[in-house]
Amino acid sequence: MDIWEKLRLEPERHRVVALVGAGGKTSTLFALAREARAAGLTAIVTTTTHIRPHPRLPLTGETDGEKLRALVDAHGVVLCGRREPTGKLTLAAAVETCRRAADVVLVEADGAKMLPLKAPAGHEPAIPPCADAVVAVAGLDGVGQAVEAACHRPERVRALLGAGEGHLLTPADVAALLAHPQGGRKGVAEGMAFRCLLNKADTPARLQYAREAAALLAARGIESAIHSYTEEERGGLCWF
């Protein structure tokens, strides 16, 4: 349970985990599912926005709770979503229905256009009300890049940071984006655990950036974890 433990989350207490932010949500989604299954738990992976289907996980658009539970019991891990014309998946069964059908439910609740960092639009993120925990993800490969190059919704990022065009992102900016109530913490209701995952700490420089950001988050009372995925692990295709 490496990722669960790094994030100080417990599947028995944090049964519905929503992932927001950028720079590694999908990899983390499937990592959490794989670790839960390895621990003998069942899991549903779903989305309140959009997600690409996993080629080796059973896919269902089932919305009936009993039928969904039977599928989960048969397969261990199930991807629950309705296929759209684009090929991506959107929400099928309500997250609360998924919660009753599996031990843990992992929800991709935000989009970032494959960029390392973001600030949410007015309608984002789509955190389900039944979430027990929210994990805000950030990619350390955005540090040192201009906001316009590294961020989804760069105009919102600049507004939250009070930065001008061409601003080069720093570890302090990453921490500020994650901690901001209109950034990584947006939509996190009282009672939901909040964690940050500082991802792509895969070089000495990025590891140092992550440590600096983690210290700044800790000063705000926010728990974070530092991690990196191998090239093979990115996207979670190798785990199932």
C-alpha cells in the first residue's frame, strides 16, 4: 500500500478518494486501485469528468447497484463509465452506488489536458459529495517553466498567484496553487481529508523542488507525499 501509506490514507476510512489537479492523476488512480486489490480489497475506478478506458480492466456502464456489485465481486477491480463518441468515459453509476458495490472507489474528478499544473475553472472540480478524501496532484516538471507553457487555465493560475505573463513557476508557486481555496483545495468540503501528491520528483532538482513545496504545505498544515512513476507505470497500463 505504498501510495496509500505515503498519502496517509486508509482504505477502510477513506473509501471514496477523488483526485484533482494535474500531472499524474490517472497514474495515481490506477496505482491506488492496484494496491487496494493487492491488499485483498475490491475497487471501482470511475470519473465525474472524463477518463480514457483502461484496455485490460473490465468496463461497465452498469447503474444497478446489485449488478455492479456482482461484477466487482467477479473481477476485483472494475472500470465504471459510459463511453462517449470521443472514446473517453464519463460517469455511469452514481459514485454513491459505486461506494455500496466496492470496498474502495477511486474517482478522477478533474481534467488538465495532460499538463503538469492547473487552477480550476468555475465549474471545476467535480468532487462527489460522498468523497472521504481528496488528493490534489501536481507535476514537478512544471517548475522552471512559464505559466503559459506548463499550466492548464494559465490565466486562472496567474490570477491565483498574482503573477504576470511569462512568470516562471517556482516550488513556492506549486505549494500556493495546491493550498489555495480556489486552487487545489477548491470544493473540498468539511470532513473530507485533503492531501497533496507532489509527483514527477524523478531528478535531483525536482526532488529538491518537491521537498521545498512539501515544507511550505506543511507550514500551512497540509499533508503531502513526494512520488514519481517510472515511464512504464505512467497511465497505469502496466498494473492490470
